[in-house]
Amino acid sequence: MTEWRKSSYSPNGTDCVEIGRGVGLRDSKAPAAHIALGTDAWSAFLAAAKADKLAR
């Protein structure tokens, strides 16, 4: 079973982005579904977010 961790930037306990190590991302309001992300994709996402290169 995957342990999911909520983002520390989520405004409250119900509207959260969660990450499952080695699994991907999910919305806490719809925990049955998730977006699968491998290690390389997750690293690229974090690098882009830290460099403020994500579309707004």
C-alpha cells in the first residue's frame, strides 16, 4: 500500500495535492485516481516548479 503525503502548501485538509512515493500525484477529493509519474518525470516537474517555469 502506498503512503500518500499532502502538500504543505495546501490551504486546508480537504483541498490537497498528494504525492505517493514511486506512484504519482492525486487530488485528495478523488483519491481513487492518480496521475502516474516516474522518478525522472517527478524530478523534471520539481525542477521546473523551483525555476518558476510552469505555465500559469
